[in-house]
Amino acid sequence: MTQYLIEREIAGAGDMSKQALCDASRHSNAVLAEMRPGIQWLHSYVAGDKIYCVYNASNEQLIREHAEKSGFPANKITPISAVIDPSTASG
């Protein structure tokens, strides 16, 4: 599977309550359960008016299908080519 970064533009995302984020997660999980196998949500970052999600998927079309079925936009979908962190400097 390929790992993807999905950028979702959602006005006020950074101001969503803990309950609203919980509800959104439950809804996303329910849609993913219907779609599996072939797609997996790993985690998301909420920042300002955007949510950045990291998914594993067999193809980009599954990401688009999840966006359509869940009602969460997928404004930009980018395959992840590498992941680095401070330990990457160790070679």
C-alpha cells in the first residue's frame, strides 16, 4: 500500500470541540469499515482551517471514495515518498 497525505480544508477545524472531533472520527471509522480492505487511516493533525490526514491505501481513488462517502473534503492528495525525523541525521 502507498502512504498518502490528505489536506482537508474545513473552516474552523482548529476550533472544533473534543466531542466534534470524536464524532468526526467515529463517522470516518464507520465509512472505512465499509470500504476495507485497501484503506487505513493512521492519524491526523488539526491546524487552523485544515486537517492533515495520513492514510495507507491501495490507490488514490480509495482516498477520493472515502472523502465522497464521509463528506470530508480531500482538497489535496499527495503520495508520501519518505518520512524523516531527527534520527534520520544519524544515517
